[in-house]
Amino acid sequence: LRVSGTRLWAWWIQWWWADAPLAAVIAVIVHESIRSGTGADVLGQLGLADRRVAYANMLQLTAIFAGFSGVGFAIYLGLGSRRVRQVKFSAGAPLLRVWLAALVTPWICTLVLVFCGITDRGGNGSGNFTRWVAIAALAVVVLQLVRIIWIFYQLAIIDLEALKPVAAVADEEVRVVEHRARKTLGTQ
């Protein structure tokens, strides 16, 4: 079970593109399975003005996550211990694609949320699908944030391990002894 869970986690980390289809499928299923304006339809219970305020709040959260992704990417580029360089070299382009996706996805979701705020015309309890698109966009951002924090944490641990003191190889301190020939040459 642990191995399959680890494989599933590795799959999810590498297949960043699966977030949007997964969130879309879940949004469609939830939209079709619950009645508009009921307790599970949180945005559907709000009036249009309040829903637009909720979209604006989602937009702010998404922009903050986008900023965090940018800072995380800059730190990733700056990490330079030998072990982190080895990880960058061995993971190469796939790791860079995950980071770039995490950098770009929140901005795309920000545009989606702006679009949702503009196009939502439904009243309380309407069957308007726009609010579900907004929730799906926010879910994609959260999934990308979790992914990027996990990768950042792994790289930071690798970088910190490089700072650990090296274990002693000999019991005694190794001393540099001057060579006699150099000593005699230097005094003449």
C-alpha cells in the first residue's frame, strides 16, 4: 500500500497537467449532482454582487499564490549546492516544466477568475455554471501550490544536507609537512 501510495504521489507530482482536467471533471460532477442554491452550492447561495466579491477574493488569493510561485522559482534557480545541482541535472527538463507550470498556472487561473466575474449573470440558485468554473480554477491553483511546496521542500532538504559537516576520515589531524629540499632552497 505504501509503495502504491508513493507511486501515486510521484505520478501526481510529475503530471502537473492533470490538475485542470481533474478539477474540471470534479466540478462537472458536483454541478450535476447537487441542486443549485443548496448548502453544498456555497457560491450559488450568494447574490450576484456577493458572488462577484467572492470572485475578487479568489482572484487575490490566486495572485498571491502566483507571486509565491515566482519567488519559489527564483529560489530554485539560486539553489546551488552540489547535490541540488545533481538533482537539477538528473531531473532536467521535467523538473523545469513542473516549476514553469506552477509559475504560469496561477496567472492563467487569474484570467479565468476575471472571466468568471465578468460573465456571471445568474441570480441566487441559478444553474449558472460560471461559479463552478471559478471553484475549479481555484482548486487547480491549490493543487499547483501543494505540488510546488512539496518540491521546494525536497530541494531545500537536499540543499541543507549539503551543509552538514563532513564526517572525520582519520583519527588524527592531517598536517602538512614542509619538504626539506624546499626548505634548503628557500634559505639560500
